[in-house]
Amino acid sequence: MTDLGDEDAKLVVLARGAFGRTGSGQGAAVRDLDGRTYSAGAVSLTSLSLTALQAAVAAAVSSGAEGFEAAVVIGGNPEDPGVAALHEVSAQAALVFARTDGSVIEEQHE
């Protein structure tokens, strides 16, 4: 397991919280360039389907975030379409995929 800094560890806690609250099988959290954090679970409606990372990015962007420092995803994978959304806004954003216990599976740094 990779040791994360305090700020990224906070994202893990937020992603785990979203994972637990929504029961969607996914949780994600992002930190914008101002240090604000946003978390979300996956959305699965007949008329709208978003991965947790897509939902977290959408929440941040709709709140005025102009870029991202980092994101954490639980229950996702590198093929998640939210990765493209995250990197469309901030190609340099760090991305961590973690297990439900918070241990790191993979880290991506651009």
C-alpha cells in the first residue's frame, strides 16, 4: 500500500463515505485548485447514469471549480469515463484508485 499525504487521505475518507451512503458500489472525491472537496456516489437512473467520478467532477464544475489537484475513486477502474472528464479539466490531476478499506490499488500522476 502506498502512503498518501494528509490531503489525499482526506479524499479517501470522503470517497468511502460516499460509497457507504449511496450503496451504489462506487464512491469518489475530488479536490479543486482552491482546496475545496466534493464527493459523490454513482448515479443510476433511467434518464441519467454517471459513475461516481463523473458525478464528483460534475458537482465540482457546477459549483465553479476551475481545475483539480487530485481525485480518489473507490469501486472504479482506469477505464472509468470520469477519468476523461477529470483530465479534460485538469490533465495534471493526480488520481488514486482505492479499495473499500482505503488501501491504494493504483496511483496515476500525469
